[in-house]
Amino acid sequence: MSHERHTVDSDRRTDSTTTRSATERAAERSQAMPDVGRRAVLQALGLGAAITVGSGVGAADHDEPHPPRIDSHYGYATPDADAVPERLAPDHTVELHVGDPVPREHGLLFHFEPTGLAVDPGDVVQFSVTTPDHTITAYHPAHGYQRRVPTGVPPFSSPVVSVGGAWLYRFEKEGLYDLFCAPHHILGMAMRIVVGELPEDDVPVYEDTFEGSEGPPPLLAPFSKQFLEHELERFSDVNEDCEWVWLTPQEVLDTDALDPAAIQADDGTVSFDEVIEDIDRIPGGHSHG
């Protein structure tokens, strides 16, 4: 054997001995460490996936590498309202319905049930969709509307959620939140949520003020009956003396039933039936799907 080869083999044995010695020393040190330190050592040695430490939980055992969460802009949507992850279990549930029309009196009654809700900061609300197809959208300048949520709250909205699905949102900041369904906003589908304690002196001015702006960009207030009738008439000589037979979001949000104090009273909910009792042109009582 040449001197050169003998030197290489000797070096390899030395490297191997050094590696085994380092491994042994690391394992010995881990015996004296608490569980967290031992886990880090085992992972560094590539052993974490196969060895359990202390409590019996695998060091690299992650069932949910990307656990579900509620986004501050987009919430959490699911096509199956019965399959909401346990970690997102809601504190409150609101259903989205459509009430039957009454010929010559009113059209379909698109609504949230309950229509008024009081929650604590940090509570999760699940919006369950029982009829096609709805969104849950904040009145926000970024959506083209008068701001009707607390300053600093992002322009949150669900996607269009189909029947049987649900959307969840965590209401973090105290204040008054007015929401609407985008596809049925013009038909009066709106609701109000009070987050936290809202004394009368702290009620925001938008609670009973419905004003848009010319912009730019132009911002719309929740539609009124007068506004919608005017729009029907202004583009046609035939549409004169029109009467809007559906609800309007302004009518809904301006009812006494949705006064913040009324929402916070009793059990913290206001039903849709209580809301339409305050709207004279809509007869009380209805069936809904």
C-alpha cells in the first residue's frame, strides 16, 4: 500500500471516529436537557421524525401544517356549514333567508336572522346560507359605500356563498357594524352588529345618518325607497309614479328595532320580525326559506 493511500484511509477513519464521537456527545448532553432542548438536539441529528420525546408527541408530527384561520379581510368560507373546523367554532350564528312575497303588497323579503346582534370583542360569528346566493359585506369606502363600520376596520367581505355553505368572521374592534348582502343589497338585505359595550354617548353619527358623497370616488349610502323610485323613473317616460315594493337597506337599518340600545338589551338579538314591525308598509309576519 502506498504512503498516499495509507494517509487517505487513516484520515477517513479519523473523520468517522470524530463524527461518532460528536454524535455520542450530543446524545449524552441531551439526557441532561429538558424536553424542549432534547427535541432540538434530536431534530439536528435527523432523528426527530422517528422518536417521541417526553410527552409522547412526535417532534415532527404536524397534522395541520397550515391550520385554518379567519382572515381580517376575507374571513373564512366553507361550502359545508356543518364542517367548520373545531378551532373556529363560532360564538354566534346568523342565518341568511328569503321571506315569501305578498302580491300587491311587497316583494321577496331578503334578510339576515337575527337582523340585530350584540357580541363581545373577539367573538366569531358564523353566517349560514340557507338560500342562494349571498355575501356578507361591510359598508366601507373601499367597497364604494359610506363608512358604517368603525374607523380602522378593513373592508371585509365574504365571497358569494352558496346554499349550505357558511362564512365566519371574528369581530375584534368595539363599535357599530352595518353589513349587507351584495347581490340583494338593493332589495333591503342588511343587518347590524354591535361589538362590545356601546353607550349612547359613543354611538357613531352614521347610525342614523345616510349620506353618500360625490367623491372621488363617489360613495353611496344604503339605498332609500325614494332614491330607488327616482332611479326607476329618471331613465324612462313610462316609469312614472313608481313604487318600490321591496325592502330597502335604509329602511331596515333606520328602524327603532335596530337602535344599538335595543340590540344590546335582553339576549342581544333582534329578529327580522321585530324589524319589519317598524316598517309600516310591510305587513307583519312572514314565512321564510
